[in-house]
Amino acid sequence: MARYNYNLGLCFYEIAFSFPDNVALSYPENSSFRYSELNSLSNQIARFFINKGIQKNQVVALLNNKSINAYASMIACMKCGIIYTNIDFSSPWERTNKILSTCNPVLILDDGTQSELIEHIKKHTSIEVLDIHSAGFSKAIVSLDASNLKETTSITGNDPAYIMFTSGSTGFPKGAVMSHSNVINFIHWGQTTFDITPSDIFTNANPIYFDNSVFDFYTSLFSGAALVPISIETAKDPKSLVTAVNESGCTVWFSVPSLLVYLLTTKALTRNDFKSVRRIIFGGEGFPKTKLKQLFDLYSHRIALFNVYGPTECTCICSSYLVSERDFEKMNELTTLGYLAPNFSYVLLPLDEFDPNTGELCLIGPNVGLGYYNDPERSAAAFIQNSDKKYAERMYKTGDVVQKDAKGHLHFKGRVDNQIKHMGYRIELEEIEAAFNSIPYVNEVGVVYEKINAELGQIKAFVNISVKDKVSADLMKEVKNILQTYMNPRSIEIMSFLPKNQNGKVDRKQLLEIKK
């Protein structure tokens, strides 16, 4: 991307000009669309927005089902300065209503979802809902000019590009706002770190409303590479998912570890799969070492495995680490986060004055977002001034507890909000989970702390295992050999599956509601 491309719309124009005949979107159902087609369609949709009177910095929401019209609508928003946000069309109305109340979209685009959510929106709001697969929409855009827009040049790098809603500890979703400059810096980092070329083919197995999809979407379509949109139905079926990746010739995979663990546990992945893949990238949660070793043994001779880390509020990813054989010398520790990406810096806010190398990670740099949309109070609490500097420098308090080792590598130790005080000891719930994950037959684990009263509580573990003849007592015996006594769970419940949140991670809130 040339230096004068100070916004994402200009970036995409250059990519489309440079690689007009490259495949941009390659659907497993054998349909594909070139960059020239995606550029023209997004130009027409952008003019449609302008003709409707939608102004720069207003919000358009998408119930996105990964069609070409949906991807083109996202790009169209960038080209005319509209802020887009993707909403989970399977989300409960109560949560969606909170999101809509926060971002106040002037238009909702429905990507043919046939979702019950549409009826709630029409019943309870006055927001216009438009089906982007309807004959009316097609008729409205077909006659519009498909050439590049002059309006794109009026967008600055500091203008918002998108809002990514993430869960909040209060139950009220937070809308992290990312600027054009945030994303452009992120794209450059992704291209450099993973050696991305226009011949690459990316998976898009991540839900489009989920933070991880930012990497899929931007690193592929702003590099001249192809993106393979994988449907929700395919992503849920392990064999269908692996087949789609194999047959599409995908070269870059990115997902949460849970999805890879699922593919391993169901034996959907074999040594002969992922033949074209050259990068497996995972992040968003810890990868159990026993399962990571299984993946490493399958593919490390021909595929590079990367552990990445980064909060939604800092444009998806801010560090990466290439996994190697030496990372399995200690099986009860998570893989290191490595070093932060170039252009990033950090401050540790110590939790203990006697241990300055362990504390809450605060991130600094050009990927730090603009705050939470329409939420000044929570923005002020999370995006704070670096008190070490005598000039204005914002940093984001991640809520993640990390430890810096002698080499300067950062190691994830837990969440500030997952740190408990039990029997007088300060404990990270993630440390207990790491102990369970070091047991070979444990597939997944979730550990919670259930308060009994103001002074007392109990640690409870919920585990999915691959060996049928093991019982809770067996697990308790093994974990007692790993953990200190005060960390031992009061109870262990073996489950056929662990509940997940909308992003595919183990949902501790649901686990807390399970009563024996």
C-alpha cells in the first residue's frame, strides 16, 4: 500500500487497481468474485448510501451472513466515511437492543438471515431495515455509477472505520471503535509478520461479528489475497469445515484455540489435511498444551504455528509468537505471548509492589482504538493517560495479568477480574485451568469461583474428557499432584460439552449457574 493511502477506501482502490483479476472472495460452493467486481459493487452501494442521505460518521449495522453484498457493504462504508458494525443475527433481542441503543444506526442491512431478530427490530425500533438480497435493493444499485468515488478522499485516518461490540462485565456490551489509521497499521503488521502475498488464500471461519474476523477480512482483502467465507453451518460441522479448507486450497488459518481443539477431539484433522496451509494462527484464549502438542506433532514439519494475542480495543492483535519444540518442556504453562509487535509499547501496572515484572498490561501505540462508542465513562476508565509521560499519551488497560521473563517475553497469567482471594491466597483461575489442561485426556476445562457469602467461596471445575472410564476422583487425584493445596477445586464435574459464549470461548457465567 502506498504512503498516500491514508484511509481504507483509498487502500482498497489501490488493491483493486493492482489485482483486478485476482479472486477476492472464493466460496466453498464454487462461486467466486474478482477484486474488480467487489470494487465496482462496493462503489455502487456507497453511492446508494450517499443518495439515501447517510452522512459521514453515521452508523450502518449489518446482520452479516458473509455474502458478497455484505462484504461489499462493509467496504462501501469505508469509502464514504460511514461507520459499520456487524451484529450477531442469532443474538438475543435484549442484547441486540442494548447494542442498537448504543450505536443508533441509521440503517440496518439484512444479509438474508431470516432471523427472528428482524421482527423484534421492526416491532421495537423505527430503524429502517433493508434486505440486501431483495429485488428492490438490486434495482436501486444496478444503475448507479460503479467508478471510484471522489468522496473517499475526504476521509481522514482518524475517522472511525468500524465498531466491534464485545461483552462487558456488567452485561452491557461495549462498542470498541477502530479508526482507519488503526486498521491500516494492523494490515501492514499482518502482511509483514506472516509474509502475506496476493497468492494467499485465507479462511474466514470466524463469525464476522467476532474480533478475530478483523484479521481474516482486512489482511486478505487489503493484500490482494483471496478470502474463503465459511458459513456458520459448515463451521459447526468438523468434517465439512476441514473439507472446505482442503478443497479451497487455503494457505492461512486463524481461529480461537477452541475450534482447533474441537477438530482434534473429533478426529476431523489428520496428517493429510491442511495440505496447502502454511500458517496456523490462533489466539483469543489459552491453547491447552496437550492439544497444542498434538497439533504441533501433526503439522510443524510443514506448517508454522503462531500464538497471537491482542484485545478488541487494540485492533485485534498486538503480539505473535512462533511455536517451537522447546515450548513443550513445561506442559502446565501456556505458550508465551512473545514480544509485542513493532510500533507497540506497554506499561505493567504491578499488582504487588515487590514484583514489578508482573501486573496488568497497558498497551500503547497506533493500534490503540478510539474508545467505546457513546460510552465516555467506560472509555475514560479503560483508555487512560500514561502517568510516566509529561505529554499526552493514551494507553489501554487490558485487564490481562502478564509476567515479563528474563528474555523480555510476556506470559499471560490471567485476568484481573478472574483473580480471586481464597483462603488468604491470591489465585488466578487460569492457573488452575492450565493444570487441568496438562492432563492428556482433558479436552476442555472451565474453572469458576462461586461465592458462598462475603467471606467464603469455593473453586469449581467443569471438564470435558476423552477417556470414558475416568471419574471426578481420578481427575482430582491427578490435579492435586500439580497444584498447591489451596488451589485445589472443591468439586469437579465431568460434562459432555462445555457451554460457549458467542465468540466460541468457554462461558464462565453459564458455568456459575450450574448447580449440583
